[in-house]
Amino acid sequence: MNSSSDTHRVSPTVRWTVVYLCVWALLLIEVRTLQMLPNWAHLILGLLSLPLAFCWFRNTYLDEGTTQIQRWLTATVLFLVWWQLALVALDTFILDSARANVARWGTAVLFGIGLLWIVWAVERASVYYRRLSSERDPAPDSAKAIWNPLNLDASFYAVQWWPPRPAPLLRYVCHPGNPNVLPHGQRSRKLDQSFLALITYTFAFLLILLLFSQLGGCREIYEMPAGGGEQKQLAQVVKIKKVIRKKYIINPLSSIIFAVPPIDEVQLQLTEITKHAYQIGQGEGKGAGFSGGTFRGKVRFIRLEYSGGDWDQDYGVGGDLNMLLEYGIRTQHKVAERTESRTIDQLNNFPLGKSPPLVYMTGQQNISLSNSELKTLREYLTDKHGMLFGDNGGSRHFHNQFISMMNRVLPNVKPVPIPLDDVIHRIPYQIPYLPYVAPHGGKEALGWYKDGRWLAYYHPGDIGDAWSDGHAGVNADIWESCYRIGTNVTFYAHSEYSKWLDAQNKD
């Protein structure tokens, strides 16, 4: 009776392995797909798995019956688990740069570990089939073709398919390390097997990595700052400022003609009432922010990369960052520490409901998009409820290129002038006139309107130059108005995105 119970007893190693893998698998599914819990909960669950990992590791390595292969397998699984835990921790504390580096290097290490396991498995299988072949008696059916790639006697290993059969003068330099094949210029079966294993593993690894990226394993997430409240216009007041100039006494008999300045001058100065300026939001809740945001969410400024032109015009010299910082100051929304750029295809990395509400596009040369990029941009604007902010960087050519691109992205939506009394020109700032640095494509803002919102906002006057450190040499009222337009468009995109998220949650 005792012997029977001992037979069916589950070893501690197996028990701890099952428990640990179950906890880790549930956590991975929650983090990568469901996301029903906040990030701090993910971190706590991940930390709770550490004692299980320690016990599992301890029992595995102290068990006398554990082989070296089992120990290597334990170390491999622990690397995978702790790598994912590190990503969750860095994501929780919003250390985006560190998270990207850990993800990048962890993927490279995982590829190397997997390659070592493939080498071990292929070598072990080759030895097994060699031994099996040597023990098997010759038989008529032994001449049948072998298609198992783990068997060195496979038929396709005897065919020299790459590189091509060497010329007579080069046959003696093939595989100099293998004297058995030098006289004949034949291929090494072992080399062919190793090459096939490497190609197959690399392809499978990239395929799995691509699959996980589409399912959420390597996806990016955009989260808005939490808050809510009233969508309102920033209160303003007009004050009269009287400037007294110095009086000049002019000799009327002088041979020099003077332009007499006015004795006094009245200027209009527009000032903001700060106590009302910093509490704009969208949806239910208090404070500056959006009802669809999170406590760690931030407004980010993302510029689109594209082929054919100069997507990076003035990128990184202060324009994008200045606009982002100004938006944070003017709205009190939390903003990112730096600006970003993404290719159009990378918009696919953002899942539905976690995509950027706004992306920025500028330049002054060509815009060349593939059919897949056009489709991605169309899905981003329509399905993911995003918005495109276009800015003419300095040419009539770019104006025509942008209009042509949008006609392909949204063939059923025609551009129309956006009136100054539209909500995008009224909240949070009232825009009395459309400022521009230079009217490269007219003096009206164009928009693409569908399903009750603006999908794209295009400014023809290079307002990005006015955001830069030198403000392109324009007057203060011009670059101030350009900042206000940028603030309005950014807030509009996030506000509409917040409304859409609320509707999705109610449904």
C-alpha cells in the first residue's frame, strides 16, 4: 500500500513547476491581451511570482534526480519569466527608454538561447538516427527515400543545391576542413543540416515574434492623462495699455525733415485669466484631463515618418517639443518628456482603444506612400478614431502632395475649409484669424470631416516654424496664435477620442 502511494506521489519539482507556470501564464495573458487590471496590479502579481520562482529553482537544482538538461531548461524558463517581469515593472514606472532597451536586448538573448536549444535537439536527433541506422539490418525497403530533416541520411542532403556545383578548377577548395569531400567537391551533409536548421529556426522565430506583435505581445500603448470635466474656452480679457512716448522738440527751420512720432499711442493687449485657464477636460470627472485616460497617461507628440521627402524637417530642433511643452503649460495636462516619431506602418502596433489620438505630418518635398501605408493610415483615421495634423513645411508642391495623399487615403471624403467659428478654432482658444508663417497653400485651414468629427486638419502656412526656438522671425502675436492652434488641434483630437472611448465602454 505504501509502495503504491509512493508510486503515484507527485514530486515537489513537478508540483512547483505546474503552480509557477500557471501563475505566470495567467499573468502574461492578462498583461498582453486582457488588461483588465491596472499596471500596479500587474506589478504586484509579478512580484508575487518571485517566491514561486525561487522555490521552483531551489527544488529543481537540489533534487538529486534532476539532470543537467533539466537545470538548463529551468534557467531558460526563469529568464523568460523574469524578463517579462522586468518589462512590466519598467512599464509601470513609465521608464519607456529603459523598457525599450530591455525588450530589444531580451529578444536578442532569447533568440540565442533558442538557437542553442535547436543545436542541441538537432545534434541529439542526428545521433539517434545514426545509431538506429547502424542497428537496422539491410532490407529492400532501406532504399526508400528518407525525408526526415533530423536524419543525416535524408535524400535532399545528398543534393548539392547551394552553392552551385563547383567548376573543375574550384572543386578542391570546397569544404577545406573536411578531407572526405575534397576529392569529389561534394557537400557536407552535416553542414547542410545545420544550415537548414538555422534558416528554419530564424524564420519560425521571426514569424512568432510577428504574431505576438499583432496579438499584443510587442505592441505599443498610448494612454491619455486621467481627468475630465468641462470642455470650455479659456477666458480672456482685453486691457487697454497706454504707452507714453518721449516728446521731441523739432526746429521747423532745420534742413532735415523729421517724421514726428505720436505723442501717445493706445495698444490693445490680450491677457489670460489664469484661474480659468487650467481646468479644461473632457467627460465626467474633475481636473484637467480626459475621462478615458489613466493615472500614468500622458499627451504625446508623434510625428509621422514617410518616404520620398523630408518628414524630419526641423525635427529635433525645438519645434515639436516646444509645442508639446506649451500644450502642457496651457492646459495643465500631463505631457511626455520628449517627442517621438513613428513610421506609418508602426501605427499597426497600437491596438484599438490604445492608439494615439493625434499624429503630426510635415515637410516640403514629395510624399510617397505604398498601398499598405495608405491602408494603415485609413484604418488609423477611421477604425482607430485617430486624427492627422498636417502642416505645410514650405512649398506649394507639398500642398499638392498632401491633398493627393488624402484623396487616396479618404477617397470618399472631400477637403473643405474649416470655418473660424468651428469648435476646433474656439476651444480652448478663440482663434480670430488663421495665422501663418508663409501661405504656401492658401490662407485657409482644410479639413476632412466624417461621422461628426474632423479626421484630418491641414494648415497651409508652416506653423511648425513658428513653434521653433527662433519663431522663424515672425511677430509675437503670430507665433502665439500658432501655439494656440496647435493647442486647439491637440485638445480636439484627444477630446474626440475620449468621447469615442466613453461610447465604446457604454456599448
